Amino acid sequence: MSEALSDAVAAAARSDRPKTSLRKTGGTAPGDAKGAEAASGATTAQPNALPYVSFNQLRSFHAVAVAGSITAAASLLHVSQPTVTVQLRQLESHYGVELVRRTPRNVRLTELGESLFTITQQLFALEGEAVELLNSAGSTLRGRLRVGGVAPYFVMRLLSTFSRAHPGVALSLQLDNSATVIRRLIDQEIDVGIVGQTTLDSRLHALPYSRQDVVLFCRDDHPWAGRDGVRLHELADMALVLREKGSTCRLTLEQVLQERGIVPRVTLEVCREGVREAVVAGFGVGITTDIEYVPERRTRMLRILDADIYTEAFAVCLRERRTVSVTRAFMATAEEFFDRARE
């Protein structure tokens, strides 16, 4: 959903009042027609006239479709729950249609509602682009940029460089595995991402960043602690701590193990932040990349001696949104940053 929906909707939604239906009603004298029309906010259909629709009602519908419930939509729009309910009912009543089906716990879109949601996603994405265009018309780039990343190491220095170049852009960052970052990017929950993916979605525009080797690490009292590395076949008999599914590091290692016919003995699956603690707690040998591994007295890094296993990092955005001002500026900064890092 576009930033315009979260930024501009609250004030607009609070001020939205029910619109008089466009259907003809009796009891209005000819001389009063213009006054009644002006008071209602409706417009009489004219040849080649723009169609009328209440944007606030569409915002409420869109928020319900995104959030999945009236309560969550009201929170998203920073308005009261009755406001969302009234605007949604007005939209349905005006056109004589059913867009959502209410259940005790949430709402579900009808077939017509699903079709309208496809349109409102495009509508509010374009509205966001219009806002960004106006914000960037001045000498200073302004707006918001929602960033997703796989690890602080890959993201923070780039964000710092971008922020110094464009101080008028507000930044937000969500950290997760590559699969989740890419899903959020495609769903337009974020604007750009730094991911380590072996196969990128064709809908993405990508800039290569760096290559990093997949490595193992163990506790300092582990039998392998005095070694420089291990061979893959040794993993078949060793307790292994893996990242959660969706991790590119895990996926890359699993592909090579499968090719070699090696079935690892996995004792724990845990998120990135939990792998080190799991290793220190004695669950087994962990996996990471050489760039992400932080040397400390309690663990030892182990290279994989008989396979070239690595991941690659990319800066990515949706191809269809690469010309949006803040996205374009971020990708340009990323390209310059990556070039300097490779020098």
C-alpha cells in the first residue's frame, strides 16, 4: 500500500461525510437542483465528464482489503471503526453491490471486491507516485523509503550513505530472510531491498553487491574448534543448527548437500539472531557467511574445504517502480556505493 494511504488518509477520512446518492430523487424543485448537488458533493452526469467516486470510501475499502478487518483498517487509517464501517457501507449502497462479507472475526472480499482491490492497489500506488513527484519537485528530495534487508551488515552503511545524500527522505527498515523481503517487495509493503538470493524474481530490477562464502562455526570446546575447516561428508554425523526456511544461506548449503547425497542431522532451526546463541548453548554447529561471522572467544569459524559454496547480495526494487523518485535515488546511491566497495 502506498505511503499516501498511511500519510494523507487520516485527515481526509475524518472529514468525509456521507454523499447524497447520484440516483434521481423526488421533491427537488428545478431551481434547487444546483444547490442540492453542491451540498451532496455529487455531480450530474455530463458528456465527457470525469466519473465521480468518493476517494475516502475507496480508501476505507482498500484498507479493509489490506488489513483484513474493520478494526485493523481503522487502526491503519488512524480513524474510528464506525468511520470505516460507514464509508464502506456507503460505497456498497451507492452502487448497490456487496464488496465484503462480514464474519464474526473478520471480513472476506467478494469476487467483485477482489476485482476492485486489484484496481485500488494500482490507484493508491499511482497516488503515492504523484505525491513523491510533487515532493521531489523542489531542490531537495523528500518523501519516505521503506527498506527491507537480510542483515544489518549489508544495509546500514548503504542507508547511512543514502541518508547523508538525501536528508529529506525518512527511512524505515525491516530485517528478515531473503524470501520474506522479496515477498514484501512484490506486495509493495516495502520499496527496496537488500537480499541474498540465488534466483531472483523476473519482476525485480537488481544490482549485484557482493559475494560471501558460506561457512560453519562451532563452540570453542567443540572437537572441531582447533581445525581450519571441514569436509561436507563430515556434516552427516554432526549436529547442525540451521537458519529458518527462506534463508538463502541455508538454501545454498542444502542444495549442495542434496547433490552430494548428504542428509544433515538438524537439531534446531532458528532465526539469524538465534544461531549463534544456539551454537554457544551446545545445540551443534551453525552456518553463516564469512562476512556476517563475528569473531569472539566462545566460537570458532570453519571453512568448507571441498566445495565452493557462496551467496550473493543484491539491491532490488520492482521494475515497474524503479522510476519513482526515492526508489531511483536509492538505487543510484546503491550502484555508486557498490562500485566503491569493489575498488
